[in-house]
Amino acid sequence: MVHKKYYEALEKQEQFLSKKNKVDEKFYNGIYDRYENPVLTREHIPLTWQYDIDEETNPYFQERLGVNAVFNSGAIELNGKYYLVARIEGNDRKSFFGVAESDNGVDGFRFWDYPILLPDTCPEETNVYDMRLTKHEDGYIYGVFCSESKDTKTKDLSAAVAAAGIVRTKDLKTWERLPNLVTKRSPQQRNVVLHPEFVDGKYAFYTRPMDDFIDTGSGGGVGFGLCEDITNAVVDEEKMTSLRKYHTITECKNGAGAVPIKTEKGWIHIAHGVRNTAAGLRYVIYAFATDLKDPSKVIAEPSGMLIGPRGWERVGDVSNVVFTNGAIEGSDGKIYIYYASSDTRLHVAVTTKEQLMDYVFNTPTDPLRSVDCVKQRCELIKKNLELLGK
């Protein structure tokens, strides 16, 4: 018999899932709109994923398989609907993927009946997370994610090895697992994104070269590499694109985020940058553009961050963090940037291609020294005061 508390909990969840999301009127920067509520939280997880609803085997209606957080999500639009392949972290710390669907991209997201059960082809793999979804011109939808395994070369139980796992699908339901990406220069890889078009007839990856699981070491920023065969992806050479720089938002490390968005002026990338602080690592989101013909060549890089954690977004399992691995260029002309806050919940920022292009190509670059930054700001102030007749 179904436990009566299941129906009580289901009614409360239905009220929560039916809430409409509104633009946050308190925030304005002319670049994008923030929304008042997250689009995905652990409260969105189906009760059937967490509880044994059988009163006989669970008389106290206790949570059996709890969920701690729902955050970093790949994103794609298919047939007029918005889909998120979210990272779901159980109470046991293991992450997995689930597909949530919405009609409008800002609210009403509901998970499908089952999470994604990936083909178990890597016996050493312990954890998977942060899938980027690329609708490629070859006809497949590719998911590139972090495949984590224990570092067996050390006795440190926290030491891990990160690789870029690859799956592909055509409907988000049936997934084919391909061999992990191999980069000959870099022993570890995270935050890898597959470019949506062939480059010189080859598959193109944005990489993040790493010497070990946490530190980038000799990795200088976001890399770029080509491979002949996606079913056995090997990158021989990684060029560097968006570089890490001293005393900037990318000083500690940076990495590709959403699949780049094609515009008439270039490919716009929405990435993340990390700097170290007395309170730990601070993650923010920034943007840059690369050349249409040579996607490894940076042609615009506006100063500073595009999105940073604000207010209660700064609080969570890993505080002071925003992170993106998914954006949708919708058929409605809007761009939906899905970003997680503090490794706990998922939000959306909505803009247009025109606004994003204006920001990327017309925002000044970082002059890299305080005195020059002040001169840059004084020039802006002077121009504005002259317009005001002062």
C-alpha cells in the first residue's frame, strides 16, 4: 500500500513546482536579467527517487536515498522544449545525471521518471559530473563530462584523476558511451567542451590542461585541439586560447563553460574563472570571443566577470561560487545562461544575442594594472560628465 504521507508530500511538491519565476526587478546591468528563484533545486527531485513509498517496508516514510544538491547542468533546446541535464549529488556524495524538461526555460522544470544510467564501460570510474551538451553538425548530441577515478599512485584518499568522458545520443534517452578523450600533452582534463561544427574537417575540443586533479600547474588556460575520430578521440596538440593572467578573475584557473554561441562577429564563449582568496577559491563567470574561421584565436575579451555570486547565491556547499556548463540559444531569440550557485542549486540569466554581442565586443579589455584601470574609468566618467554638461 502506498504510504499516505507520499500523497501529502506530493501535493506540497506540486505547489512548489508550479510556482512561476519572475525577473528580479532589483537587479539591472543591461546585459542580462536575473530571476528571483532557482530553476532547479533538490526540492525538484521526484519523491520516487528518494523514498520507498510502500507503507509496509517504510512505515515511517523515511528518506532512503537522499539528494543533497542539484547544480551544474548541460542545456539544450529540442522541438521547442528546454532540457537540462543536471548534476545531481546524492547524500552519499556520488553524482549522476538527470533530465529536466520545461516549456519556457525559466520555470516548470520537471525531471523525467528515471535518471540517466550511463553505459558502465569504465570500471575504475567512481564519479561523473558537469556534462556539456553539444548539438553537433554530424547529427548527434554529444555529452562531454568529467569522469573521475581514484588516483592509485598515492595513499591520499582524496587524490583523484579527472578525464573527459564522452557520450552521444539523439533523444537524451538512449546514450552511447565512447572512449574517454585522450590529450597527449595533459595528464588530466576537466571542463572540456565539444565545438558544434567541424574545424578543418575535424572534431574540435576546448580543453583545460591540468597537471593534477586540483591544480592546473603548467596549464595556461583554456586549450583547443582537433581530433580525427570522435569514436576514438585523441588530441595531439593543444593550442591555448583564453589565458590565465595574474591578478585577474582567472589567476588561479579558468575553464570552458557552455558550448560557444555563433554570431556574425565570432564565437562567444561563456566560461568560468577562479581566483584564490583568504576564504578559499572564488568562481565567477566571464565571456570572450574567438574567430569564426579559427576558433582557437581570441578576438575579444571584456574586462572582469559577467556573472558573480550575489546575496544568498554565495551560500552553499562550496560558498562564493557561480559556475556554468550550459546555455541555450532559444528559438524565441533569447539566450538562456544556466548557472549554479555555490554547488547547491541552478539559476538562469536571460539575455539576447544582440545584448551579449554588445557586451563582448564593446566592453573594454582589462589593462591589468590598477593605475591604468583608474585611467580607463576616468575616461568614461569624463565622457559622461561632458554629456551631462558638467
